Amino acid sequence: MNDESKFLYYAKGSAGELVTQLYIGIEIKFIDKQVGLQLISEAKEVAAMIAALIKLRKGCVKESAIEYHFEEPRT
């Protein structure tokens, strides 16, 4: 596993930890419930983006090939 892969896995784990801390903050009334739920939603979205990037980097997701069509220049 290269350094970039490790970083992505750490980042995804950190996003998961953030979600846990936000739930705790809401439970102890340190964070407003609506604000906390919005932040949780955003943190989960970021985690999903990181997971997709991990899959892309591992080669599990193949992007469709782009075909380029060039016309000969007019002379």
C-alpha cells in the first residue's frame, strides 16, 4: 500500500470518528441537534467521496474511455 492509499484510509477513518463525535455532541446537548445532523450528513458524504476515490485508485472502478475525434485542419 502506498502513502496516498494510507492517507485516504486514514481520512475515511477520521470522517467516521467525526460522525461519532458529532452524535456524542448532540446527545450531551453541546451541539444543536439540527446543526449536528447536518454536519453528520456532510461528514458521511465526504466519507463516501473518499471511499469512491479509494476504489478508483485501487483500480476497482474503471472510468469509461474518452474517444477524441480530430478533424484534419483545413488548408
